[in-house]
Amino acid sequence: MEQEFADFYAEHFPSLCKQLYAYTGDRGEAQELVQEAFSRGWAHWAKIRGYDEPAAWVRTVAWRLAISRWRRARRALTFLAGQREEPVVPPPDPAHVALVAALATLPANHRRAIVLHYLADLPIAEIAASERVADGTVKSWLHRGRAALAAQLGERAAR
């Protein structure tokens, strides 16, 4: 059973890290989230190994961990905002910043659909199943997300 989990981990860790990196914009945080999700998966491996898509379980746990971290960080930033001034740090590559900023403005379901479809190469049907919505809903999310990204990135390119 340990070797089975080790093979599962080796197969899915890189792609899940890419997905969470695209979602969070922070490679280190993405790796930590996926690592934690796999740790939780190991604790329940006897059960989730029988699922049709155990990787979907790990991905869902990682997404939820990311959301929880964002909520905690938002509360901490609200508190810190009144405590001291933050130093100004120069931004990274402008194209990277533009993409991350544009993704961040999308509703969470649109952002997840775009990341899962274009970066994780998941088919629409699989995204719909994991999100528990109809295929047409995922198509709508993708269409709206692409349109919003095109509008935002087009505006920034024109500046």
C-alpha cells in the first residue's frame, strides 16, 4: 500500500503543484498546500484509493486549504494594516503580475475552471463532475473567464 501511494504521489504531485501555483500565484505556497493535501490523503488512503479519481480528492483538499489560508491572511492583513507601514517591494515581471492580477479578479469558479482546463488539461466533463455542476455551466465559466481575461490583459497591453 505504501508503494501504491508513493507511485500515486509521484504521478500527481507535479501537475497539482502547477494547478495550485496558477491559482495562488505563489509556487512555494502551492507546493506546501499540495504537500499538506497529500499528507491528509495518506491518512485516508485506505478509503480514497478506491475512488474513481483519488487525485480529484487531493486537489479538492488543496483548493480548500488555499481558501482557508487566504481567509486567515485577509484577517491578519486587516489587523496589520493599522499596526505599521509595509515596505514597498518592487514587483516581479510585469507580464506575470498582469496575469496573476487578472486571474485574481475573476470569480473563484471562473478562475478554477480556467486553471483546471488550460493548465491541468482537464476535460470539461471532469471539471463539471468535480465542481458538481453541468457541463454547460463549466463552458459558461470558461467563456466568461476568457472574456474577462482578454479584456483586462488587452487593456494593460494598450497602456
